[in-house]
Amino acid sequence: MTARGWVLFLLMGVIWGVPYLMIKVAVDAVSPSGVVFVRCALGALVLLPLALRGGGLVRTVRTHWAPMLAFACIEIIGPWWTLTDAERKLSSAMAGLLIAAVPTIGVILARLLGDEERLGHRRRLGLGLGLAGVAVLAAPELSGGSAWAITEVMLTALGYATAPLIIARRLKDVPTLQLIAPCLLLAALVYAPAGIASWPDTTPSAKVLASLAGLGVLCTALAFVVFLELIREVGPTRAVVFTYVNPAVAVAAGVAFLGEPLTASFAAAFVLILAGSFLATAATATPGPPPGPAPGGDGGAAAATTMVPTADEPAGRSRRSHPGVAEERPGSTGQGGG
């Protein structure tokens, strides 16, 4: 990987690892509807001009409005609110780590929807480890009055895991900006009445306003621009590996800036969920040509058989990459988008 590739990679690991911290700060003073409204409005304000400049936005919306509407509801409108509402009771670190189960949920959904790929022992082990990690993390909270908050985060994870299926089947030819910008605009319009009506009577603190701005500009708009550059620089397979870094960033940020506790059970769940996600999304080996020098690369052709977790995001989520498709568009916000 080039130096530029590493810089972009590290940027993405941070950009889609800190939304949980920013949500936690913002939701202490602003309602969940207000947080989602500001985040989507700022993201749309930045990305919509870029999407319009590319041309064909109106035609794209007319042609794909139904799956785009479904994607907006399942990826943004529902999950961003449930995640934000959950963080009124849960720590940002716990929310980020629970969302890390998205790849595991994605594998389960794919199986339920008829994915005929055989699950090997490694992927079965990954599913088991991921679910065990969620159980270890959530069990202590269920008796402490946070059962609904845990449920909200898992509903968010379910949405993040489902959205890529819509992309893979109905939206794989739609460029990222022409998909995300209209969806953010729609979400902003949906939450505008509740967000404005519930806005605090007094101006929120500078820390809260900075968190809201960071969510909209940094974690939503800039994140997609950087991710597109990362894909062009290192290819789709390597680009999405940063999704395994996001939970670590979320946990570290919560502990460092908010003083959130890091217990032994939390550390154990961290290891189980990340190991499970990695193993569950690993591609089953397929017979290939004998080893030999590949022209002009270091094995990039193998990308076509790699399970690729898509970006959020607020992210997150896995789908199989296709040559000529993943290079054009990274997919949904998923796990990273928060």
C-alpha cells in the first residue's frame, strides 16, 4: 500500500470510529430527532452539490426511487435514530462494539435469504464467537434497565446488515454520491419537524455544537469522499479492512474522552466480536490456477472472491464484491457510519 493509501486508511478508521463519541456528547443536550436532523442536513448540504455536478442525479432518482427509498429507511432514517436514542443510556464504547456485530448478522441474513455458499468450519466458528461476544456484552445491561437500548442498537445493526442486500440486488449501478446525497436529504426532511420542534430553548454548548458539526461534515460527508479516494487508491478489498478498526477507535475514544469504564467482560466481548466478524466474513477457499506470477499486481485478482464488509455508518455490513462494481461505489454507510 502506498503512503497515500495508508493515510486515507487511517483517516477512515478514525472518521467512522468516532461517531459514537460525538452522538453520546450531542444527545445529552439535543433530542435524537434533532441530532439525526442536523447530521443528515449537514451531510446533504455538502454532498448534494457534488452529486449534482456529476450530472444525472434527477434521472437516477426517477429510475431507482423505490429501492433508494427502501435503502434510506433501512440504512439511515431508522438506524440513525435508534442508535442515537440508545446512546442516551448506553456508553459510546458499548454502542460501537455492538455495531461491530454487523458482519456476523449479514452472514446470517444472507443464509436466510438463500445464499447457497457453504459455510465452512471457520465461518461457523466466527458466527458463534460473534454471537457469544454480543451476549457477554449485553447480558449485564439487561438487568440494569438498558434492555430496550440494547434492542435499539441491535435493530440498528440489523438495518446496517440488510441495506447492502438492497444495494447488491437493486442499486449496484448507482454511484455513491447519487445514492447517498438524496437519501440524506430525504432523512433530513423527515426529521426536520421533530428536530426543530424539540430543539433546546437555550443554545447548546460549544462541545455539543462541535459534535453535531462533526457528525454531519466529518463522519457523514467527508467520510464518503475519503472512502471513494481510498477505493481508487488501494482497491475495494483492502479499502474495507478499516471497518475492523472502527470498534477499537470507538472504545478508545469513549474511554479516553468520556471516562467510560473498560471492564474485563468488555475486553472479552471486544475480542470475541471482532474475531467472530473476521472469521464469519472470510471467503470460502475456491480452487484456482496454480501459483505463479500475476501481471502487474500482488494478487488483486483475488478480490473477486473476498467477502467485503461495506462502510457508515454511521456502517458496517458485508457483501461480496464484484469486479467493476465495488470500484465505482463503496456501498452503504453501515458499520462505520454510526
